[in-house]
Amino acid sequence: MLFIPREEGQGLVEYALILVLVSIVVIAILTLLGPTIGNIFSNLIQNF
């Protein structure tokens, strides 16, 4: 038993990969819907 595998690092890497994947999805959605959302907020501000 000279080498005891550590699994804490593996869990951290998995969480990091999930975070990166979620970030990519959010960026893609904002890129596609950003102008539409901006127009909605502009219209709301102009109506007040």
C-alpha cells in the first residue's frame, strides 16, 4: 500500500468540466438571443 489513489481531484475536474459546458451553453444562448432581449428591454424603457 505504497500508493493510495486520491479521488478528490477527479471530482474537482468533473465539476470544472460541467461548469465549462454550462458556460458554453449560456454564452451560445446569449449570443443568439441577445439582440432580441435587448430590443425587448429597449421597448420597455421607451414605453415608460
